[in-house]
Amino acid sequence: MDELEHDVTKARKKKAKVGSFRINPDGTQERRKIPLVQSEAFLVDLLDKVCERMNDYKLEEDPVTKEKTFKRYAPRKGDKVYKDFKKFYFYSDAYRPLKFACETIIEEYEDEIFALIAQEAHDLADKLCSEKSGLCETSANDTEL
């Protein structure tokens, strides 16, 4: 969900042209600009691609509590070190369960995710986890998706 929230936050600043490509009898087109995050095409594309980035995470264990969480280790596109980092090839089967979980959550809760984005909700993971899906048994701060 961190990946999704990152992309949505970036897209909130952008606009998309929507409307008909038809030309009216008076020669005008019904086209208007809307926030990119309200574009269905953007949202569908975002949800299709977000789980592909799960290999940018690694499983870490807290030395004290022994709690395991996935943490992002790779820089994001646009970060200063991104070009140098992408020269290296990292692959591990360890991220596959995370990718599968991501795909399952996206598939099962797609409508709820769209609704949260449309409401311009922040902390998407917390809201999806606690309010929409009931996936979290612990407090929202203890769980990362």
C-alpha cells in the first residue's frame, strides 16, 4: 500500500483530459481536465502495476520483538541514486509471497481502494486495513502492507 499511496500522492498534482473525441456540430469538443487520480484509466493502470514493485522490498526481523515486516530498500524512480541502483540486478523468491498477497488484496478490495482514493483519503493502508477490509488484527501502526 505504500507504493500505491506514493503514486497517488504524486498524481494528485497532475491533471488528465477526459471527455469525448466527438466534434459537436458547432465544432467544439466536450473535453475537460480532471485530477489524474480521478481518472479511471490511471487508477486501473496503477493497480495493475503496483504489485510488480514488491521486489523492491525485503523482509526484516526486529531484533528485539522478532516481528517480521517488509521494508522498502530500493530507491524510487526519480531519486538521485536510482540510475546507479538499477545497474544492479536483484532477484529473490523471497518477495513472491508479498507480491501474491498484494495481488490478492488488490483483486479483492479494488472497489474499496478506488473509493478511498476518490475520497482523497490519506494513510490508505491504515484505512483499507482497519475500516474497509478487516484484514488487521493488530493496531494499524503495527501492520505494514
